[in-house]
Amino acid sequence: MPANPSLHELPRLYLRGFCTQDASRLWVFRLGMPFQPGTKPHLHNPVLRGLRQVALRPDRYLARDRTGALHYSYELRLQQQEHLADEVLARVRRCEPIDDDGKVTLARYALLTLRRLSSRDQALRRTIPPVSQFSPEADFARALASQGRFGDAHEILKTIQWHSTQAGQVELLRESMLQPQPRVEALLLRRRWQFLVASRGGFFVSCDRPVVFDPRGLRYSSLLFPLSSRVMVEAGAQGGEGRDLSYREVGPDELQRLNFLVLFHARQ
């Protein structure tokens, strides 16, 4: 177990793109609270907070193995995947060109960011079907037993029993975070991407659900993903004007509209 596992739901490298000039603090606004900027979390809104205190994951991606021991292995595997995008993310933040491989990397990074969210876990918990002795897996175990393969049947039944526990369901949720999404990825890669650059004096905001699209799904909307206070990626509808992977400056009115869309999707 690592001595200091990351507690962040949104990776620190991502959050650094929205920090103040000292690159260690950022302004955090909570919905439903009056505007009173300052540095005291229980009094001010927005509040200027250190990077280590922002976007913390309540359960720290902890899980239990089948012996009952707690471990952080899922957080470490998530970090391994997200760090693959570090170089591409840095290039985009500097408004440098990227190629098709970079586009693939950023698409996977965006989808991983979505799967990292605790709100996703909360939504998926309601959809996990109850494990039953009458499930197809249980039928398969009985078939194996009827063939004399009692050891194999016993292992399947043990797995069914494990996934009926809270720890077993957490394992299912954690494993699903790490699984690729080839169909969604292919849909994104067919889109024309543009990197929108905030005009002088303007800035993009992010939120606790920073990958933004219509609730009906990506088939029906563009995807917006602020990558720093200066740059946002827009994966638009198929076709459209402009070169793929090009940069375009946006003025105050469009910047305000884009920030509204991001804040509209914020949970907290």
C-alpha cells in the first residue's frame, strides 16, 4: 500500500491547469452559496484553496480483496492510465499542435475522467442487478457439478456469493472504471475537434463533472472538456467547419456561454 495515495477524484495535473499564478492554489465555488470570496472554507465562496484540498474522493478508491484486506490498487491503476496523457495535455495547454495519436490519447483521458467520478458510482449502484442463485452463472455451476467438476462449480458459486456482498459490488464498480469504451471512443474520434482558446483577460472554468455533453448521450450533442483556464476542447458533431485539431480564439460572449454550460453540469 502506498504511503501517500492520491485522494483526488480529478487528477492533480488536471487541476493545475486552473490554478492561480503560484500553481498551487485555485478558486473553488460551491453552488447555492452567496458570492463572498475569501480564504475561509466555511465562510467564503468562492474560496481560495490549496491544490491538496480540492476535488477529494470521499472513499479514496479504497477496495477490499477477498481476504477482507483494504488496498489502493485501483487508484494506482487509474494513475497509470491517466499519466499516458500527460505529454499531450501539456502540449494542448501550450497551444501546440497534436496529431491523430494525441487525439486518441485525449479521448481516452476524457472518458477516464468520467469514469473516475464518485457520482458515476452512485448512479451505477442502482443498476447493479441482484446476484441470485437462479442467475445464468449459478445454472452454469450446477451444470459443471452434474459433470463431476465440483471444484470449478464451487469457484463459480464463491464468486457469485462474493459479488452479492458490498465489497464485491465495489470491486465490480472499480473494475468497470478501468475498462476501455471502444464504441464511445470511436464516436468521439469521428468528430471534428477544435481547441478553443480564451481571449485575453478571459478564462475557462471547470467543475466536479468537467466532461460535458447532453444527458441523452454523445450521439445527440457535442462534448466539451475544459483542459485549463485557457483552453477547452470541443468535440463537435460530425463534419462542421474548420480543421480537425485546430485552435480557435473565442471572445467574451462565446466564453460566457461555454462557461455556463460547464457550470450547468456541476453537481456541487
